[in-house]
Amino acid sequence: MKDSDIRHRFKPDNGFLKIAAIMTMGWTFPGTSAAADAHTIAATVCIACHGDDGNSVIPTFPKIAGLQEGYIVKQLRDFRSGARTSEVMSPVAAALKPEDIAPLAAYYSSRKMKPGEAVDREAAGFGKMVYLDGNEESGVPACIGCHQAQGVGYLIYPRIGGQHAPYVAHQMKDFASGDRSNDFGRFMRAIARRMTEEEIQSVAEYLVGLDER
Amino acid sequence: MNRFLNPLIVVALWPSVALAQTPVWNQVGEQAKNALQIKGDAARGAAAFVPCQGCHRKDASGRTSGAYPRLSGQHATVLIKQISDFQSGRRINQKMEPFIGEHVLNAFEIADIASYLQGLPISATNGKGPGSGVSRGNELYKKDCVECHGSWGEGNAEKFYPMVAAQHYRYLLRQAQLIRDGDRRNSNPDMVKAIKPYRDSDLEAVADYMSQLAPPDKK
């Protein structure tokens, strides 16, 4: 399925993407002391796509607030090495200095991910079953097993509770196709390949409204 | 991919291989040999068990439907042997393979997980059989199974005999069928002999009985 199928959500037009990307690539990160710069970089560069505090407004850009610190470090390194690729994010990561990564990860992981609200309640209801039970027939493990109650995440298992639905659905499809292949143990590729379109859309819809409790 | 294919090829060739050379059911592979010698660390095992929770549940109670077995309270030796058998392809389960292969679990982690699981309490709210087979199942069990699986279904850690009490009914039934029909290749040959003459209705009765057994007291 294509992004255009995600009817009820705002999709940024390509123009915005390009402007944001160009804006970012043209940017040379200032300063020398990395730790002090994390806030500056966040407030001048990352904010364009990931929003204030890492809570992006545009649903195809992930919220990065409250992600596990180690997970953020790993993703930024993977974008830089090419283990994970994104036309938009890879050039941004490439422009970072290696010593910027840890402070940025510390900064964003200390922010709080702000949940949204599910639009399609029926889908979210089915998605909840997928999240809590998986699918015994096809061997989809319950997401809660690794991503924990309310999707808060744990160590290498990132927070997914509160994340944008279109982003989640997109990642699941990239895992299934192998376009994203930086997952530990190949876990997510194995799981996404077993899921139906309906399961993917529904679980994504369920995750939107999950709040930490 | 290779690792995934190999067991399948082995299975395809199995009938001819079986004639040539019957493996000893408890002749464990390198991985298990190593894991059995390691003193498992339950705390580390709890963390290593996270990827298993999506199917076997956080408390390792499995699913009452029997789709996934209960692992809590099972003997560590049995768990180590079964996990290693899955890794080496002696026992095959495609659903679990991506989460338990050698690419994610080494001998230390296997020992840790086994030690953690062995110490977990056993839930008595397992998936039970219909109850109608219990008296016949009791007779059959006392005659053919008790010698290895024990009076209370407690099994035997030293001999790698699994605890079968309070396991989910559908899982027990499925395994009993697989073992009878020669489809679970790591089975004990004496057990295969004992269960070979069983009709499906006998298996249902004895599985019913085992599923109703209370969780054995463990020291």
C-alpha cells in the first residue's frame, strides 16, 4: 500500500520535504563543545522536522522525544553508516559530528513523547488485540512482549506508544520488504512479514493514543 | 537463510538417513553441552527472555489455547535440551525459529534463560482437556508413562524427561501426536515405542489426564 492510502492524515507535500532537507544539508553545525550544542542543534536543525521537543507535528516524521537513549544513538549511527537509509534523514545524520550523537540522544530521550488520539476507533480496537496477543495462527508475537505495556519500550526495544500511525505503518512495511534491515536479531523483519495489511494499519492506529501510565 | 534451509533439507532426507544412522535422542549438540556446564544466571535470564514473551507471555505461562507451551517451572535441563534441539534442527518449529536461532542465543544465554524459567511459579490455570478422558487417561498413564514422567507428572531433570503436569491440553496432544508419528525427531525411542500403538482417542485421554494434574511441588 502507498502512503496515499492513509486517508485521514495530513501528508506533507514533497516541496516541504525538499526545502527541509536542503535547509538542513546547507547547515553547518556550529560550535565546539558538543554537550552545550545539543540544545542548539535540536533547536535549529532537528526542530524543522521533529518539532519542538522532538514531538513532530507531521505524521510521516517520527516523534523522537522519549525514545530510549541507546536506541537513538544506534539509529543515528546506522543512518551515518548506511545500515539504515532515508532520503531525508540520512544526509542530516551524515552532517552531524560523531561527538554530537550522545548528547542529542541524551537530550531527546529525556523529553516526553506526547501521544495523539486514534481517529479510527474500530481499527484501534482490533490493533489492541494485535498488540496484546499477536496472531497465534500466523505466528505474530504480541508486541507487548518486547515493547512493554503502553509501548514504553525497554533497552533495545524502542518506545512506540504515542508514535504517529503513518510513520509506524511505513516502518512496518519497510521491515517487511527489507528496506529497513537494521533491526537487532532480524526480529522486526520476521514479524512484519507475518502481518496482514489490516493488522499493520490497526496496530499503528492503536499505538497513536498510548500514553505512559 | 542457510541455517533456516538446512533443517528443512535434513527433514526431506530424513527417512533415508534414519535407516542409515539413528541418532541417540539425548546425544546433545555442542551448544547444549556447553549450556549444561554453565551455571545459569536467573537475573540475566530475565532480560534474555524478553524476546520470547510475545508468544510465551511475560510469566512464561504460554497460551491456554496450547499454541505456545508453558515454560515456567520446567526443568532447566529439559529447556536447555529443547532449545538446543531447535537450534540444531533436530526439533523444528518455524514460528519460533527467527527468535531462538543461534544468531540470537548463545550457550550462556540459553543457560541463563533456563535457570530463570525453572524458578518461575507454575500457573494452575492452564488450558485443560474436556475432563471426559481423565479416568481412561489415568489408566494409560499409570501403565505406559508414569515410569518416565512420574506419578505427579513431574518428569525427571537428570534424565531430560519433561514435566507434563498442568501443561496446556492442546499442546500436550499435539506433541504426543508428533512423537507417535515420528515427526518430533528428538524424541526418546522408548517413549516412541510406548506411544506407537495409541489411537487418537487414547492420546486425547492421556493428554486430558496430564493437563488436569496439579502443578507438582518443586523444592
